[in-house]
Amino acid sequence: MVAATWFDYRGKIDYNLKVMESLKIGDKVIYPAQGIGIIEDIQEESYNGQPCRTFHIRLVCNNTLVVIPSNSAVEIGLRRPISQKSVNKFFHFIKNCPVDISSDWKDRYKENFDLMKSGQLEDIAVVYKTLYFLSQTKPLSFREKKMLEKARELIITELAVSSCSSPEKISAKLDQTLSSCLKDLKIGSEL
């Protein structure tokens, strides 16, 4: 299961490298599987005798400070939050992206884990929608339940920052969007 792409920066290494060069202290970034971070410091350091720019990022979710060399930031998946105009595109995407819940739970967990690890919002949306729909038909395993909660948290925090809305408003809109998808799915299966 691979999420369709809809953000203009996805897969564009040159663009991401330019973004890494444009980051400054105080900027918000997305750290894969952790969510929002704020750049507290940028330093020039030496690694293996080579000068390297490092980002000191405070993760909002747990107040941890991580230090990331700029030359591996793109590889790690560090990125800016989506733009405000992309928030509506996100809701369109999650409403219309296909869901496949037929695979074995072990295969599904590994696939979902890899998607979560990518840090891309559309991948996290596919995981969330898949697990949400699955949870409506049967109880999730402990690990899948935790993954569902984490995916929801990552989506809500990024969209709240990007749209300048409250997490509560984003949460309500996400619930409404998925409820309408589930209703459409039930109606479609009855026909």
C-alpha cells in the first residue's frame, strides 16, 4: 500500500535540500514519527574533519532535544509542515484514498510501520484511515491501537499548526471526514 502523492515537495530531493538550507532558528519542522519540532539552534560543527551544519530541534511531544546534521536531514525525513493551502487537500486526500484491510495483521503492521516511519503526512493518513476502518469491524491488537493513536496525534498536530486552528477543530473535522467515508462505504456495500 503506497499513498498517492499530492504535496509538491514529495520526492523532490533538490527541493528538500533547498528547504534544509533555508531553515532558521524558530522554524517549525516535522520529525518523522515524532511530529512537530522547533529549531532552537543551528551550528556549524565538524564531523570526520568535514564542516557540517547541525539543527538542534526541540520535539514538542516530549520536550526532547535532537541534533541532526543537515546532510542527513532529508534522508531522515525532516521536513517543514504542510502549507495552509494544503490542509484542504489533505482532507480531500484522506476522504478519497483507498483502504485495503485484507492483508494478514503481521504484514499489515509491517507495512503500516514503514509508512509511519516515512514521516510523510499522506502515508500517515493511509495508516490512520486503514486502522480506523479496521477498528470499526473488529478490535485492534494492542500495537495497532497504539499506531492508530499515534497516527491521529501526528495528523492533528501538523494540521493544527499548518492551519492555525485548534487541535479540537482539526480533530472534529477529521472525525467528520472519516465518519462520512465509513457511511459511504456501508452504503456502497449494501448496493
